Amino acid sequence: MMSISLQVNGETHAIDVDPATPLLFVLRNYLGLTGAKLGCGLEQCGACAVLVDGQSTLSCSRAVSEFQGKVIATVESLAHGDQMSRVQQAFVGAGAAQCGYCIPGFVVAVTGMLESDPNPDAEAIQEALSSHLCRCGSHGRIKAAIDSLVGPRDAS
Amino acid sequence: MSNPSLINSPALDNWIKLDADGTVHVCSGKVDIGQRISTALGVLVGEELEIDPARIVVDPPDTSYPDEGMTSGSNSMMHSGNAVRAAAATARRHLLTRAAAKLGSGVDALVMDDGLISIRDTNQSVTYREVLDNATFGIAVDPDVTLKSPADYRWIGKDSKPRNLRDMVTGAMIYLHDMVLPEMRHARCVRPPNRLARLVSLSAEKVARLEAEGITLIRDGSFLAVVGDDEYLVIRAAERLARAATWDGATINAADLYGQLTSNPRESRPVVDGTPQDAPVPPLHEPPANAALTHAARYDKPYIMHGSIGPSVAAAKADGVGGLEIWTHSQGIQPLKTSISEALGITPDNLLIQHVPGAGCYGHNGADDAAFDAALIALALPGRPVLLKWTRDDEHAWEPYASAMSMELRASLDTDGAVIDWSHECYSDTHLGRPRPMLGGEGASRLLAALHLENPAPPFRPNPSMSSHAGLHRNIDPYYTFPAVRAIKNLVRDLPLRTSALRCLGGYANIFALESMMDELARHTDADPVAFRLRHLDDPRARNVIEAAADGIGWSKDRDDGVGRGIAFSRYCNCKTYTAIAIELTVNDVAEIEICKAVCAADAGEVVDTAGLSMQLEGGVLQAISWTLYEEVLFDQDGINSRDWETYPILTFAQAPPVDVIILDRPGAPHLGAGEASSEPVAAAIANALFDAAGIRARRLPMTPYNLRQAAMYGDG
């Protein structure tokens, strides 16, 4: 065990934890932030994505100690009170979820993508979502949500 | 009236409750698994009771709710939907009748709106609660009650706001994976290398080291689990325990799966009008004398998996004096309750099972097995609740798969190009492996860990299901009007992997074969595949969905170079939703299929929640595209090799084509189950489009470059 200092959603936390613990487990079990999901633990499905210094980052495998000094934002931080972020509003508007388990990861990925590139082309969108899986078949609705944010993009 | 839900729970108060502030609660025994059944149920109740459906509360059920068995088979709207609708309409009539007496008015002069019943154009009113004198309804649901007329609908058939959607996108939605109970500990299981292997020994030294670190080991025969306070340390402990275990060298028979399917021992039943018969199997006779063309083909489908994005999970707490509480995302909490009570030898009264949402499961995945795992662990450590999660490896390697299947078809046409003779045999393991109460403790046999215990349950040996369209024979019976049909189901024994229900059950493979054969026959006689289907269909609603899908894809228009078009149709279980799928695709020079566009035309009867239905249909198409193009459970004699998303790839965002959904609404017509319908025709629609594009007839799934090259080399076109 050691004390890890972590800046999450605008607050700094000191957490006594095995430093090898993946970030995801610290967020979920020590900070009560369960929006990021455990899907595979292998960085293959994207359900665990969080923003690290503004970039969408998979949190299920990399040790929490690697994230000291970084600015971490989880899906819970995107809405302000009752006001959902525009990405979240777009997902709701497009009805982009069935079971919803993968959706926080997609919301984070789209948020991170738009932060670095407000005008992504089709290739950039595919790249941003390439590590995210959905089993219910909400792909089309997720695309529609993104289209409503950036306008339709023809696949290249 | 034959609604099983109402027969089991006839009292109105079982279905609808008014709480102290007048909020209406719907108590359905069906569980919401992302298919938005709770949204649709809210709409039905809101419509009859004139309350905005968004304000109707639909609680997740526990085993004290109406017993509606399994949430499966696309039955929820037909069972719970109609039951809840009848309950709400009965409530409406009862409220209006009593309000009339209370207000001294005729029922016709009353207006019902948002919890209030008023005499029209007056200020005299009573609340729903006051009408009931703050009590319950105390009457039975009238199954023949008059329902609100479609002309008066305010919410049915509109796009409803899906429940929980906001919480899903903000991360506030609590799945079972996220649940925290006071004093809760975490657990992981350690599994054998394959389903036949058993534990020989554990390294005492390694176990002692784990225990010294505060990890508790649970062992019962070959069932192994570790429990501790910190989830990550428990995961690490499970990995270390796996290295401390020695298993016997039992192997599974991985040789020649498709050979096993048609040569292993089997039990065969003829299927007539969708229903298996206790009768000898009629032999396959010579084709009729007036046959101008007879064509035979065999189709194969591998084992595929549910592949839930969230691994299976369960929580359990034993009170130490006989009581056991389980939290599960199972689709059938009542059958699970009976099965677990059988397996553990405890009375059902001492068992409470609560449903909590999980990730989408699409059938019988690991949810029930995880519930039993958690129960075993909790009973070994009474007092504190335990949250057991399966790992990704557990989920991929241990969920009950959809059985591999082979289908042998033969059809004959007369000189006019009409089908005059049809034979379809399917070969498969069971699709009905869900834990269910059965004589002889079979429910227990269907729980994974029960087979690993020191005193194991006897192996589950399924009997051929004799129910209409129930399992491997689902949709074997053509919906087309053919003068002579021979349909045979073969329940094959001794196959290598454990199987159960995945969306569509046998229907996905049977319709792949049936609708591929229809296309092959059309091509052999230069008939248009759409026209060929229409000439064999009497039901206008079936014809309408095919015509709508053909229109949607631009069937009569010229194709671009290299683009192939295909169509396929089914009516789910021959009595539920009608679906036609049309596909446009291309094939590149390394034999990869790219789907350009899919059109799904469906008739699900009266639509309650248009957005929800459309989403289900679209999701079903995309999931089946994934099954068809990419999915196959890989295994060898030592065990499963598809153990993560790299070794079992599924459809990615970049590969997902646009899906146009066309819904043919039938206001006033009965609701038809729609949760699985759109997946059935997808494989054949793709196979038929592939043939159109490249002249390759794909009869073995998945349509990977390897299988397409095999078909191109060895196929007969």
C-alpha cells in the first residue's frame, strides 16, 4: 500500500492503495465513481474510458500510480447539475443506448475527440471510437449523435 | 383468454399499485434488459390511466412480483404487455365506475386526467386515490375488458422517451456491477481448463500465502473462489490461485465439429406446423415425379456466444440462519429461484432474488451461473454480502453458447417454377439450457458450478422439446405455402460445448438455410428472388414487409458495379413479428465483405413505443451482421481459445453499416413480439447478396475471408 495523490473531477484525493491497482478500480471502489465500467480489463472494449488531461484514456489496466499529477475527469463530471453536456444531450437526442453499459465510454470518447478536434472527419471519428465495442447494436444511433454535433461526415 | 401472465397472477393489485402520493407503479415480472420493455409497459398503463407515461414507475422485479417466468422468446409484449394493458384498462373502468358513484354523475360525464377524475365542465373532482378510499383495487383483472380505442391514443405509437437513458449517459445508472452493499466483499472464481477437467490438488504453500494476505479461499470439489476486501487484490489472488491448482488432463472432443453434428447419436422428431411430433421420422423419399428441378444443400453454423460487454455478476448474502438473498441480472428470477433452492436443498421461502440491471445479455448468458456461484460463496461466508464478478475470460470461456448447427435442405420445383416438395433437417445441441425447475433436479444440473461441486449434480441431459418453435426447431417450418413439407429436428448428443438460449435460438440458423435455399431456387430458375418469395406467400402482411424492404433497398433499380443485393424474410416463430431484410454489399479482393446498407421492414402489430421498437430491430440487425461475418467460438481439445475480444472479434463501429428501419404499424392489432425477429433473416440476406455480388454461395458461417475462399474453391454455386 502507498498513498497515491489523484486529481479527479476537480478534487484532489489521497488514497491508500496498492500502486499497481488499475485506475478504474480506484475510481469505482475508492471514490465511488462507477460511471466508467469494467468490461474486459484488457483495454479491448472501451467501457472504462475516462478523460486524462482531456484525452480519452482506457483505465482498466494501467496502474493508478501512472496517473499522479494528471487531470482525470470521469463521465460523472461532464454534466453540471441538471445540465447535461452537449455530447450527453446528443446521445439522449439520438436515443443512443440500449442496455447502456458501453455508453459512458462512448460519451467520454466523443467528448475527448471533440476537445482535441472540434471538426473531426469521418476517419478521425472512426479512430476515436476504434477501441469501443457495443453489443446491443447502437452503432447507428451513436453515429447519429455524433452527426448532430459535427454534421454528417461521409465515410472515406 | 390464455395469457399465462394473467392466469398466474389474476389480481389487479399484483400489477398496478397507487402509492401514498398517487404515483402509479407497474409491477411486471418481466425484466428490462435494454430492450426497453419498461418503457413500453409505462406507455400502456399511462395510456389507459391518462397519466404521462414518463411519470409511471416501473420497478425492477423481485421474486415477490407476478411470476412471468423467463423474459425471453420475444414474449414480453404479448404476455406482460397485454396483461398490464388489461390490468390498466380494468383499473380505468373501476376508477370511473366508482368515481361516478362518489360524484353522483354518469360515467359518460366524467373526464380522467393525470390522477384526477372530474365531472366535465365543473369543478367537482376526486383523485384516483380518493376513489379507492386510499385502499387497493381488490378486484381481478378482466382479460376481456374494453381497451381504449386507437383513435383516442395519446402516447401509444409515438416515440417514447426511453427510461434510464439520461442516467446511462451521465454515468448515474447503477448496474449490478456498480452496486455496493454494507460490509460487501469482492469475489472471483477460478475455473478448470475445460468443462470436463476436475481439480486434482492445490499447492498448500501457495494457498497459505494467500490466506496470510487476508484472502479467503472457497473450495467445494472443483469449485474454487477467492474472496477479499479489495477487488483488485482479489483479481490478483485468483490469478495466483489458478497457478496453484493442478487439474486432471480431461479433454473435450474438438475434432470435426460438423461431422459430429450429423454423425453423433441423436434424438429425432418430425416437426409439423412448427410443433415436434411423438412419431417416427418419415424417410426422405425420392423427389416427386413431376419435379422439374430438385436441389439439395447443406448449411453450417458454428458455436457463437452472447458476448455481453459487461461480464456476468451477482451479489449474495447469507444470514447464517438459513436465509439467502441474491441480486442478479438473470432473465428468469423465478425459475432461477427454484433451481437454486433445488441445488442447495433450501426451501424457496428462505430465498429472495432481486433483479438489478446488468449489461445486455441477449439470452441465457452467464448471469444465472454467476448467481449460483455467488450463492455458494455467500453460504460459505455468512454475515457479509459478496459481489462476484466473472472475468472477461470467464465470460468468453464459460457462458453457455448458442449451439453449432447443421441444416440439410432439399427442394423440388415443378415446370412452372413453384415449390412442390420441401425437406429441412436441422442438427443441433439444445438451446434450452436455462435453469428451470424440473422433476429430478434438472434445474440444478443446468447451473455451471453444480457440476463442479464435491457432490455434483448429474450432468444435464436435455430431452427434445415438444413445444411449438421452442428450440433448435424454431422456424424450421417454412412460412411459405408449400404443398409438401418434411421438417425434422435432430437433438444431437455428446457435442463438445455447453449450450443454451441465444437470441433467435435455432431460428437464426434455420432461416439462414431456408432463405438461402429460396434464393438458390430462384437463381436456378432465373426467377426474381422477391417475386419468387411473393408467389409462395398467402399472408398479405408477409408480402407487405418483403415489398417494403425491396422498395427500401431499391430492388428494381440498377446496381453499381460490384454491388450485390440480397433479401430474406421470416415471421418469428411463424406467429410473431414479420421481418424482411434487404442488404447491399461489396466484396474486396481479400474476400472481406463490406455491407453498404441494410433495410429492415417489420410488422410487429400495433406499435406501442416506435423509437424502442425501431431500436430493437436495428440492434438485432447489427448483432446478426456481427454473428454472420465475424463470430465463431474457437476451441481445441484442451478448451476454449476464444477468450477475449481479440480471439472472438465482433462488429466494430467502423464496420457497422447504416440500417434503415421501416415499420408497418397496425393500430388496434395485437402486439407481436419483436425483440429477436430482425436477427433471423440477416445471414441469408447477406449470403444472397454475396452471391449476387460475387457468385459465391456461402453455406458455412461465419462469412470470413477463409470460409468465402473455401466456398469459392469447393462450392457448387
